[in-house]
Amino acid sequence: MCLAVPMRLMEINGAVAVAELSGVTRKVRVDLLSDAAVGDFVLVHAGLAISKIDAREAEETLALLRGLIDEIPR
């Protein structure tokens, strides 16, 4: 199973961007997205931004992921 995580692009420098989620930043490649811009939400998988998504879809996906985390027995 593969998992792509929604992140917001904070900086773009050529083919490398800085993406953020919940205060955590990561460098990601944006080679696959010809129209990536700062502020866009993207799905990130294995260090690659694989598609753009709108803010509503990003929030819905993050809510689902948070719900899964809450289901993990501690």
C-alpha cells in the first residue's frame, strides 16, 4: 500500500520545494507538477509532489488520517 500525504508548499526553488504539515517541513521534488506555486496543497509520496489538490480535499484527507491515528491502541 502507498500513502501520499497532503502538504502545503512554502517555498519553491527550481525543482525543489519546501512543504509543510503541522509545523514539520520537508524538501520535496516538484518535477511532476508544471504549475506548482507557493501556497498550493500537494500530495507528497516518497519525497515527490505527485499532484495538486484543493484546500478542502487536503483538510478532508488530513482529518481521515488523524482519525486513523486516534484508532491505534495505546
